[in-house]
Amino acid sequence: MLNSADNPTVADLRERIQRLQGTAVRKGEVLSFGLTPIDDRLPGGGLAFGALHEVAGGGADAVHGAAAALFVAGIVARTKGDILWCLARPDLFAPALAQAGLHQDRVIYVEADREEDVLTNFEEGLRFGGLGAVVAELVRLPMTASRRLQLAAEASGTIGIALRRWRRPTEAADFGQPTAATTRWRISVLPSEPLPVPGIGRARWLAELIRARAGEAAEFEIGACDATGRISLSPHARDGQDQARRARNFG
């Protein structure tokens, strides 16, 4: 008699049932960027499933915040399943997210008046386990709350992304506080890459990997997400990075 543990059909059915129940864990799985210089800097070769990740704009203004949101949209667009996006301000522009590969028919928006409720929704979404990813827009991310989110992500195998957004420049200083996030990113806007058409350029960003658990910090000049959520390495390796650093203002 064939052992059910060795039967791939039974194993597949068991995993499907677990996903429907929200109990499946994608142990050891990562979401690769498909770019060797970036993936080599990340433990396992990509962003870990079952983990909390943190992303912020390179400045406290709307331009850098939008770049960070599009970077996140491109990441979660490459997962499978619906995306839960928790927020307190209904100002996301769905067509822009779609250009980064995240179409509106995959996104479930959960709006709350208080940041405490955003955190609660974030944790509940991660614990559910039946989603492609969970994103939450947060001003602050206390260590205790981040630990709870990390544990919830580990239990379900879901990617959780804390998208740090600030209402005023002084709040951005909180981004330097320690959290339990597995990776921490900062996305800054760079001058656009020129195209043959006058007045049009391809958006470019400076992606700083500020923290990677069991990894090293690094920075990459990248092209913005395409319609499949993929980024690209900029051919101008270091042009504009100093401009981006000067543009960042966390005071």
C-alpha cells in the first residue's frame, strides 16, 4: 500500500485544503526579483515568504512615497492570490498600481480610521493565510507590534509588507527605529531614463536594502516596475544616486 506521505497527489490535495483553511506554510520559499545582484544579497535568493518586510520612500514627500508604493505593488503583483491592502487614507491610484502589475480585481482594500485598527487588520490578514500578500500603510511600527506581525506571517507563510507613510516630515524619523522586519527597504526617485520620444522618460529609483536578516546592506539603481511587476537594473549604475541622497529629507 502506498504511503500517503509519499503520494504527490495526496500531498497536493492536503496543501490545497490547508490553503483553504488558511493554515498552509510556504517553508523556505522566497519571491525572487529575477536579478542576480539583488537576489544574491537576500538570504535564500529573494524576499522570504512567511516574513515581515518594511518599505519606505526616500523622503517624506508624496513623490518618494508613491515610488515606494509602486515598488511594493510590483512585489505583491508577483505573488499568487488576492492581496489585502490595509490603509487609513483612501488615496491610492488604482491605474498606477495596475501599471506596476497589480490589477484592481486582485486587491481587497480595508480602510480604518485609526492606525491601531490598521495594525489589527494587518495581523488578522497575515494570520488568515489564504492571501497572496498583505500590505499595510503605517506611520509607526513599534517593535512589539512588528514581532506580532512577524509571528503571524511565519504561522501562515504569507508575505507581509509594512509600507511606511507619513503625514508630516517629522514623523519620518520613526523609520530609523528597530523593528522585527526581515528586510527593510528605502526607495528614492532618480532622474528618469531618457527615451527616444521627447518629453518622456522611464522612471528610475534608488532601492536601498538597509537591513536584511543574515544578509548585508546594499543599494541598487533600478528601473521602475513594468506591467508584470518586474524591476530592471539601470544601465547607468551610479548616475543620479547623489541627487537622490540629497533629495531625501527625514528632518
